[in-house]
Amino acid sequence: MRFFDYIKESVSSLANIRDHIDTYDAERNIRQNVYLKGPNILILAFSIVIASVGLNVNSTAVVIGAMLISPLMGPIIGVGLSGGINDASLFRDSIWNLLIMVLISLAASALYFLISPLDLANPTELEARTSPSIFDVLIALFGGAAGILELSRKEKGTVISGVAIATALMPPLCTAGYGIAHLSGKFFFGAMGLFTINAVFIALASYVGVKIFKFKEVQFVDEKKARHTRTAGAFIVVLIIAASVWSAVRIVQKNNFEIGAYEFITENRTLDKAYIYDYEIDGRHRVLEIKVTGKRLSDEAISALSLKAEKYGIKPGELVVTENSMDSDELGNSDRMLTLFERTEGEIALRDARIAVLQERVDSIENFTSLSGRLAREIALQYPEVSEVFLARGSAVSADSLRVSPRTGIIIRLSRPMPEKDRKKLTEWLSVRLEEPDAEIFIRQ
């Protein structure tokens, strides 16, 4: 019994965080960090430009470096705190300063992308910030939780929660700036939607932390004003929670649809005498378009394909089949298709022949390298005077006929003089060993 009591006390001691929380000092720090003033304005602009450069060149390391100096955490944590302690004034200040930060960030990133000489053909890092995923939500949620916990504890450690929060906020703002610079609604609205969702989840996590740690609520002299403030605060909190739940459900549905679509494509590439050669997945609108070539699909085959898709969570109206096919008569009699197949087979045969030649060359080089090592060891055992052996294979060009012939050259360096008879014996041995009577052999001291 004592053992279980000891375990219980140990677990309680480890899980107890209230003794490590200082809500008074935490509230003071959060209020100070809400306001954007002085050097923080330039630091924000600089960090946004650095992150924009990283996204522009598809460099994750540069983006992470920008996150280390970003001051974006303050106003959003302030929103969560204001909701938790019913402080309408702090809520207004937090929203206002957050808006200023967003405008500065958009201006800095848009200016960079306007003057940047770099123009990526495939900006994958930017495109990844145009639609939210469940991973973005998790980063925002746990980043906000880590932020309020770090600010609330007495012992200030090495947790840099601002990096996690900046991970959720900075790249979308930079991408929105890219959308402004290139007049792209897809990038701007997609990135701002992701930014808004992430900001809401960070504020929600901060609000929950404030309630758990029992921050002291604002006391009102006028009870009527207090009641109105609490009602408005409760309404805003409910609205944020409802929006968060709705966004999370939509994101999970989108991810599930995309996963099901990928699985369906992977397991149903071949359709009787047809083939899915391309596809497009729109998880936001729940549409999967497959592009089919080969023999034209019958209505029954398309219906059967729709039934298969339902097993992967894709409803009949969500599957679009685009055919680039031919009827059986066309497929059998078309000179164009025959030429295409013959050309493809010819290209494959040519490719295989080239691969065989290249493989032969690789094998020859590997054998030659192995031979070099064996020769060096054999020569060193027989002739201690030899210090280095150079073995090379190239071509010799005749000056009169310009005829090119393969030739092997060997250079042997001596650490001390070698008798002439040993030189001659070594030269003859190498010619036999290499099976090349015309090998060029040079013995130097």
C-alpha cells in the first residue's frame, strides 16, 4: 500500500505545475509584448524579409532563421489573455496591434517580391502555404499552448515558443505578400485564410491556458458594465471556439479526402484496357478528376469505378472521369497509334542499348581501379625500391595518320636506385601482367 502511495505522490509531484506558475508576472509580460513600438517594428520587417527570401529560394533553413527573431507572438497571446480575464481594453489593443503587424508584414514581403530578381518556376514552399492542413492547426495549437506556459512559469527556461508560433504565422504572411506583388488571388486569399486559422488556434490555446492557470480576472466597479463585458467576452470566445471546431473539421475532411483519393489512384491505375495517366485532387471542394487513356470506358465501367471510389470515401458526384481514349476499332486500325507504339518501343530499345554501353564502361572502370590496387601491392612485394605506382588509361594519336588507339600508361617512382636488370624484368612482367604489349611504362627515381 505504501508503494502505491509513493507512486501516487511521485506522479502528483511531477504533474503539478501550479507551484511553477506566476500569473502576475506572466500577465505583466504579456501586456508589455502586446504593443508594437520602437525596434520591434524594424525587427518584424527584417524577419519578414528574411523569411520571404527563404520561401523565394525554397530554403527551409532560412525561414527557420527568420522565425528566431520574429516578434509576432505578443498580440495573439494578448488576445487569449484578454478573453480569459474579461479585459475588453486589452482585447482591443491586441487586435489593433496585430492588425498593424499584419500590414507591416504584408508591405515588407510584397516590397521584397516586387524587387526580387528571383522567379521560381515551381515555388513549392510558397504553394504549401496556400491551404491549411491538420499539421498547421496542430503547430498553431501546441505552439500557443507552449507560449502561454512558457510566459507563465516562474523559471524562465530555454523554450523558444515564439518559433513555433512564428512557424504558423510568418510563412503565410510572406506568401500573402507574394500574392500582392504578383496580383495572385490564389496566393493572397489562400495564405491569409491559413494565417487566420492559425492565429485563431493560437489565441484559443492561450485562452485555455489562462483559464487553467486561473489568471486574475479584471474587476469592474460598475456591475452592469461587468455583466456586459463578460457577455461580450463569452460571445467572442464561443464564436472563436465554434470557428476553430468548424475549421478543424473541414481540414480533417479535406485531408481524409486527399488520402482516400491517393489510395484510390494507387490501387486502380489499370482499368481493364485503359489506364489512369494523370489526376487532379481538389480536397477543398472534394473533387477528384482522373484522366484516362486507352480503350474507351463504357457507362457500366464508369459506374463500377464510382462504386470502387465510394470505398475510399469518394462519392459518385465527387469523381470526374476525363477520357482521352479511342474505340476498339480506332485503337486497332489507327496508324497514329501504331506509329506511337513503334516509336515508344524504338525509344525503349535505344535507351536499353545506351544503358548497356554505359554499364560496360562502368564495369571496365571498376575493373581497372581494382587492377591498379592489385598491381601496386604485387609490385611493392617484389620490388621494395618502388614508392609509388601511377596507372592510367587513355588514347594515343598518331601525328602522321591521326589514328587514335587506346593506350595504357604506367609511371613507377623509385625511392632508391634500381638495378638495370630489375628494371627490364619489371617492364616485361608488367607487359605480361596487363596483357598489353604496347603499354607505356616509365620508371623514374
